[in-house]
Amino acid sequence: MSFDRVFAIVLRQYYLLRGSPARVLPLFIWVAIDIVLWGFMTKYLNSIVAPGMGFVPAILGAIVLWDFFIRIMQGVTMAFFEDVWSRNFLNIFSTPMTIAEYVSGLVASSVLTSSIGIVVMILLATLVFGLSFAVYGLMLVPAFLFLFLFGVAFGVIACAMVLRLGPAAEWFIWPIPAMIAPFVGVFYPLKVLPVWMQTVGHLLPPSYIFEGMRAIVAGGTMPVMHIAAGGVLSVAYLLLACGFFTRTYHHALRTGLIARYSAENLG
């Protein structure tokens, strides 16, 4: 793997952001709106219930973690979409760049662009609404790590879907976080869900993160099995996503789909 070619992907995203302030605003404005909205909601809930309920760490903390997953996933897909929208995809793969280098560049770009939103989230949540991340202790390490891996995995899967179906398929990508959220229990325990939804939830790494977070807020600890299950599933999703993207790319080469790539193609 050539780190120079990986850096080239990152550098291209930097030039795009530097040359278009309109691309910078979405990096933090939506997460800021989420934190402000849910921050005032948690303050209101704390004011109408018995003391000690702790809605700020239970709900606002969940929002921070879930938005972190969304930023990572969308950071990967947006870097890919920039190449799709500019019809630059063929140019990239006419070079010696490998799939691993390209995907690594997308992930590195996502880390850099997502860090802006993450900093905004943390500052608003702590300085404005008094969220203390010390409440979660060491649980934050596996929480952010697993959500990062899961976000990268779904970002790569989304890129493969667009590569296979065409640019118009990007409209299938934006609802993915909203479709996953009910199954992973961002705001409620999995036990309130129907059995079939609980089964799906247990197959998704974020469910173990949010269950563990609620256990810690309630005064307990995050079960070791939750950490193990979340880690194994996160890595498994990432490996499957990379394999799916590779197979999709080779399919596009064999069938000539990659040469017919156009905004009108969805088949």
C-alpha cells in the first residue's frame, strides 16, 4: 500500500473544502442543531421529574455517540460521492491506485472531516448543557472505537451500493442511520422492542454500546460480554463491507458497468 496515494485522496478532499465554504458548513451545523435541540429537551425533562434521573448523560450522551456514528459513515460516503458527482471515478482507477488505498483514503478523509463535527458536539454538550463524559469512564474507549468501525463499515457498504446501482442510488443511502436507530436502542432498552426487533438489534454493535451506557448511568457497569460482542461484530461488519466493495468493484469491471457510469444509470 502506498501512503502517498492514500494521502492524495485526503488532499483532494482538503482542496474541495478549502475552495468551497458551502462544503464546510454541513460538517458541523447539523450536529450543532441536534445537540441544542436535545440539550434543551433533556434540561426540560430534568426539571419535571424526580431528582437523580440524569437525562443529560442518558439522552444527550446517546445523541453524541449516535451522531458520531452518522458523521463517520457520511464522511466516507461524501468523499466517495465527490468523485461520483465530478465524474472522477474512472480517472482515479485508471491510475495505479488499489482498492485498499482508495478505501483507506476515504476513511482517512472521514476522520478529518468528522473531527470538526465531533469537536462541536463535545463543546456544546459539555460547556452549554453540562454533560460530563467522566460519567461513562473507560466505557468511552470501546464505545467510540466500535461506533467508528461500524460507521466505516456502513460507509463502505453505501459506496458499494452506489457503485453497483449508479449515482441515483445515493437516495437509498441517506435514510440508513434512521432505519438502524430503532433496532439499536439509542434512547430505550432493547427489551421494550418486539422479539424480532431485539434479534436484529443483537446483531448490530451499537446496541451493546447504548445498553452499556444506560447501565453505567444507572450506577452499574458495562458487562464484559457486551464489550466483546460489540468488538467482534464491529470488526466482522468492517471485513464484510470491504469484501462487498471489492466484489462490487470487480463486478463493475467485468460487466463494463464502470465505463457506463452516469447519473442516469440505476440498473
